[in-house]
Amino acid sequence: MSSYLETRAYVLPHKAATVPISSSSSGRNHRIDTIKIVKMGNLTIRNLTITPLKLREVERHEDPTKTRKPNGLAKITARITGKSSKPSLAAPTAAATTDLNGAAQEPGTTGKHDITDIHIEPFSEHRTSIPLPDASKGESLRLTFSEPNKPHTYSVSIPGPSPRSIVMKANLPLGSQDQQVLPSDREFTLIYMPHHSFLAIFSSARLNRWMAELDPSYPLSALSIPGTHNSPTCYVALPSVRCQAVSIREQLDNGVRFLDVRLSCPSPSSRSPSPIKTASPRLDTPDSLPGAFPISPTSTQTETPTDTNSPAPQPELSPQAPEPTYKDKAKAPNLSLVHSAFPIALSGTRYFHDLLSECYAFLDANPSETVLMSIKREGTGRGTDQNLSTYLAARYLTPDRWYIKPEIPTLEQARGRIVLVRRFHLDPSLQAEGMGIDGSVWPDNCADGTCGSGRIRIQDYYEVGQTQHIKKKIGFAREGLMRAAQQVFVPSGMPDSEANGSSLPLFINFLSGSNFFNASCWPEKIAAKINPSMIEYLCMNHGAPQKQPGELTVGDAGTGIVVTDWVGNNGDWDLIRCIVGWNARLQLTR
């Protein structure tokens, strides 16, 4: 999607043309190459925050010693503050510079222009007359923004030195000594896309507790929620099994709030539990867990093992004993984490209780948050969905830690707990009360489908067999975002609020896909193409009525739950920031 050629290409700030050049002036091997001269557009700025912004100053710098060669999606990376950004303001010694419109100036000078008429309202965009910096000359633009009636400003230089977004903090005017008026929590996140001449500005969020800023009356189906596909698969594993770059805790600390978990379920006749190894006091032994469902009084007689790496003791069953129902916690097995038929790590089995320990520790540290967890039965275990439901009910789904009502809760109801999204059928003994948001009838490999309960609308097209199918997958994912953006949440007390609030389904939009037999279509390779495409869409087109196809409307412009692969790779959380950033639109409508 880049406008830049891989070889012999030059990006110049004037009209696009194809120019023949001679690679040799004489000889039989004389040949003619062509250079594509790409026209540099003017900068468009989109304000995706609830704060009106004014662009008040632009400076153009040129440094031939720092010639940049952008390709694909480039973004600002340096953290800009009033003090730390000062060295980058000085024009390099003997560096040729241009004025704002690109006219040459003397070396060591800076092109500077005061802007008086660029006001960018919340969730609007403005196409400026400012030419983009010419990366082939090492040019950069320093932009200074301000808020109405505020003394502080925000400054940033584009492009940045490496491909990540920047959190842009407030700074006081030069010479000001009054630090009391500088808001410590006022900041924005910017993403710069030079090949689209586009700069997007998001409200920054503290990703470890971004839900703290939201109205607790919102149903979870109204929020923009980043998630991960096969969330615990961050280990060295078989090809196509690994889908994530970092651990569960690192995902949660960086904004992920939907986890996709697959469990292998043993049959009730299996009596060889896996060892318990966990740092969570709630999970040291089965008996330390308060039950979410009625438990037999005899289930509290299990002895705590002294060696946490050894198997927990199990009661002996005589051949004449009836088959256990597993409503006894002491008999419920440990459950292993899998992806399809495979374990998630070559180094050894990983267990569900350890994953829960990470989730509980995160929620204890961030009680304003909630985590939705989709659980599905996979693997080679011979147990059934019904067996899995009884195991979970007996041992894991404790009411102080889980929200398991068969409904979509509000943020207030869910805070501090895990919300179950159930992709398995229930044992008859559990059907009367229900368990979690019902996704047991899940449409397979669908571009747009609804689960049997009607509470979840799904895009989960995963058969990306060839690289040319990735474009098709990107189209389905964008359409899923468009459908989610149409939803409108009506707050309590407004007309039709009750009917509207209860009818909003969860939109779950998977960006994942793979082909085990094609290395170019393993999860990491697909994510390397889909994730940047989704960033571009969320920055440039999402929630813009004039950019929607056909008769599609824009409601609250939420994204729904966007389920990703390989986020956080090399510290890149930009896709997560973009998804979280769209929750600001709810604050605007509120």
C-alpha cells in the first residue's frame, strides 16, 4: 500500500511523473530505467478526541544527515514533553532548510509560519495547505497545537525516528514558571501515515486502566474493546499454533480486555490430574476456591500437597463406584490450554489455573477494569461440552471473580470480574440458571453471522489459505467495524433506553486467520498485513459518515470487540490504542 518504490524510487514534493534516466552513457548494455516521482500531498489532520484543537504554528526543518526512507505505515515515536523535546527543535548546523511551502532558505535557518485559521473540532478532519515533509531530504515538520482558552500547548515533529505512535503531553509557553497550570494528565496520541498524507489524533488512555474513564452505566456491548485470538499462545510452539507475541499479563497491562481461551477437556473416567503450580493463594488447592454452585460438604476434605509441583491427591474410586458427576471440586481436573488439537507450548503443558492467576492479579491491581473471556473446548481430551461445563462450575467459576449471568452486563456490574462468553453447551443440571453470555451455537468460518442466542454478532472468517486471500479477510474485518459503528446506546432515563440497552449485541470481529500448510499464511505473517491495515482504517475512515459505503449509517462509532493476533510485537501497541481511543466518541455523545 506504500507509495514508495522498493528500488530506484524517489519521493519528491511535486507533480507525479515517470522520468526516464540513463544508467549508462555508452556501451551495448545501455538501458533506460524509470523513476517514479510521487507527488507529496498536503497534510490532513483528523481529531478523534472530545477536545477542540487549534493548529497554531508549523515549523519546517531539513537535515540531510538524517535522510529518512519511510515505507508502509510510519508513525511518530519519540515522547514529546516541554523539556525533553527542546534539543530536537534546533536546526542542525549547516542544514539546508525550506520555508513552509518548500522554498529554499539559507542553511541553519528554519521555515516558520503562524497558523490562524485551522480549528479542528472533535471527531472532524481538516485538510490543510501544508505540504508534507520530504523524507528524501531529511525534512520534518514541527506542529504546535493548543486548546481553546488554555495557556499550554502541545508540540510534535513528524515524521518520527521509528514506527510507533507518540503520547504527546502538554507543555507551557517558553519562559513560563507557573507549573501549577500544567495538567499532568493531559495528553494525546498521534499516528502519522505519510503515504496517505494523514495525521490522526486520539485521546491518550492509560492502557492498564482505560475503563476507569468510562461511564459505568454503559453495557459492554457499547464499548470499543481490544481482544486477542488464542490469547495464551505466546510460547514457542508448532507452526500456526502461536498467535501472540507477549504474555496474558502484558496484554492486559496494555489494554486488551477480551481473551480467547481454548481448553482440552478430559473425560470423567480420567483420574490423572495435572500438577498444580500457581502463585495465586486462591488457586493453591481446589478447596481454597469458594464455589459458584452448590458443593457437597465432603469436597472440603482434600489434603493440601506440600510440593506444589507434585500431583494433587485424589480420592480412590472402587470399580463399583458410580461415575463421578464432578460437582465435587476435589475431583474436578486441571484443564490444559490448547490451540486446536495442539498444546500451546513445546516446552510443556500450560494450565488454565495459571492463566486465571494472571487475570486475578491484574484485576486486583486495576479494580476499574473487567475482562471478557471466551472459553471453547478443543484439544484431544475425550470429555464433552457438558463435562467442561460441570468442571468449570465446580472449580473455577467463583462468584467473587466471575460474572456468569446469561446476559451482557454493564461496566459497573462487571468491574473487577471476568465475564464469561460461553462457547460450549451446558450440562442439563446447569441449564435452568444458565452460564455466561451464550455463544454455544457459533457460526463457522463466517463473514457475518449471529450465534444461536442472538446475543453475539460475529465476523470469524479464518480460512486464509493463500496470501491473496488476506485482502478478502481485510474487507470482512472492515465491514465488521462498519456494522458495529451503527449501534447506538441510549443512556438510562432517555426515551427507549430500556429497550435499546438490552438489545445491543456483542460485535466480535476476528482479525485472525491461518493455513497450517502455508508458511506465508501463518498467524504472524497475516497479522503483519492486517494490523497496519486496521490502524489505517480506524484512523482515516471509521466513524466518518461520508466515507461509508451505500446506505450505512454511523451511530456511536464503536468498534465492538476486535480480536487480534501478534499485538505488542516489539512493543507496538498502536492497534490497541486506536481501538481504545474510539471510546471517546461515547463520551462525546453522552
